[in-house]
Amino acid sequence: MCDVLIIGGGIAGVSAAADIAPSASVVLLEAEASLAHHASSRSAALYEPHYGPPAIVQLSLASRGSLDEMAVLSPRGVMIVADATQTEAFAAEIAAMHLDEITPDEAAARFPALDPTRLARAAIAAHAWDIDTDLLIQSSARRARARGASILTDAPLRSLTRDARGWHAVTPAGEVTARVVVNAAGAWADRVAEMAGVAPLGLVPHRRSMARIPAPGGMDPTAWPMIIGAGESWYAKPDAGALIVSPADAEPTHPHDAWADDMVLAEGLARYEAMMRFPVDRLLSNWAGLRTFSPDGTPVYGRDRSQPDFVWFAGQGGYGFQSAPAAARFVADVVLDRHPDPALARMLDPARF
């Protein structure tokens, strides 16, 4: 018997375990053989605190201190570029993300693969950092275990029922009874709810494809910023001497071990190439992940309206890492009845659906 059962071993689950464990007994279940196998291991891994809906921006800004303390951030910067057809989207995005406009030639000086003759507008900011996602996951898991949490891998949920003793979970790794369940199951969160007899909220996974390509023109991209096509039509980011490029696709799908769609990748790479001086002549690798969204795009964190000992921690979209520390504190406050910020609680409340 434990106080809190957390289902899901991505960044949401392990960070919540670390924050709840000092005050309650915690067991975390992860279906795969390792933590962060699905969405969390396939993130573009950027901390851009002004990126996302208002609740995410608030949580991301509040997470900065903790991310600094864990030493998981390193300088990157972010740039948005637009052609002549994208100026409206460009204007909205640089205002929302607090970027400063620069000339096409200045943009090409910062990201030398760019062809300045193909740009209409560009903007940049320094307030974006790479996140060492593996270090953040492992640090959170170590903190959770050090505080007494049990983390079980290879433990897919077979059933989740409730009786007078509390919640009863059955997995191949054993059975767990708990007073409270935290549903941090990512793309599978609605399925976990249905298994528990709780109404699903309409969470939908969306595929995001990625390709890793050689450094353009044989240059060293280490100091280049992340670059985003206006309207989030594509993005590229330096990665260990190469570039990762995404078509920024968001195809609704079902929970599964995602893979990249070749045609979607080709179309996204063509949008990237349209701004560059160098063609993409080969891929080093490709993959895909799932970004799960609620119907209104804002995460669902809080107690279920009909079953208060079932706590939602889902729908992070693509913002899970950059908001993880503050999001975990919020969910820990919910679970431990520590009265989280009421305005933020209203924005995140699962009862809005």
C-alpha cells in the first residue's frame, strides 16, 4: 500500500515523484524498459519561456530557477525567419516571444546556412537555452528515489480499479494499492482514465517528425541559434555537430511508438531548404514523437471532477521539459492539499471539459 501511484515515467511522472515523495509514499509505474521512452526522449529540448499558451508560459518562467539549479541549461538563442508570404505570422510570433527584429544579412551572419536573398524578415532573442533532457530525467529520478519513491519499469498497466481500500493497479511487475492516482501517462492518459472508470477528456496525441542532417556546407553549427520558419512551418536546431530539422507536423494520431512519415519529412525539408544556401542531400537518421494536447491546447492538471482521488497530469503538448519543475510543484500541491495558485488552477482544471 502506498499513498500515491504515478502512472507514466516521462518527465511529468518522474518530476512529480520527486516533489511528492518527501511528504508521501510514492510508486511510479513505467510501461517501457526505461524511463522517458516516448515523447520525453524525442523532444527538441529547448527552453523558450515565452513559447506556449498562457498557463505554460507562467509555469515555464517559474521553472527557470530550478532548471538553473540542476545545471541542465546551456545557451542557444532562437531566431524566426519569414518569406514575403509569412509576414503576418512573423509579426504575431515575434511579439509573443519577445524577439528583436534584425536584417536578413544579420540573420545570415548568425545562421550562416541561410540565404539572405530569400528572407523577407528575421528576428532573434538570446532568451532560449538547450535543455539536457537526459540529465533532467535522471536527476529527477535520482531525487525521487533518494526521497523514498519506488520506480518500476517494464510495468505496463493491466488493470486499474477502485474499492474501499483505494486504487488497485495490476502490472507484470506486481500489484500496487494506492490512495491517490496521478495520471501522467502522456499519449495514453485518456486510456488510463477509461481503465479506471473515469471519463476521458479528449486528449489527442499528435505526431512530430524529426530528421538529423549533416552540417550544411561542412560548417560547424555549434554556436548557431535554433531557427524557426514563421508560422512554425519548420524548425532546425544544432545537435552534436549536425542539425535536427523538423517539418513541425502535428498530425492527430493514436497512442503508439511513433515513427516519421517520409513524405511529411520531405515536405518539411523542402520548406527548410527554401531558406537555405545548401540543399539537403542525405539524412543521418529520422524519428518521431507524440505531443499530446487537450481540446483547448492547455494542459490538464488537477483532480478529476467526478473522482477527486484521480489526478490528471497530462496534455503538456510540446512544453513538458521547459515547464517541468513548476508543473511538478503544482501537481504535488494538488495531491498534498497544499492549495496551489487559484488562478493557475482554474486555467489547468480538468473540469473545464
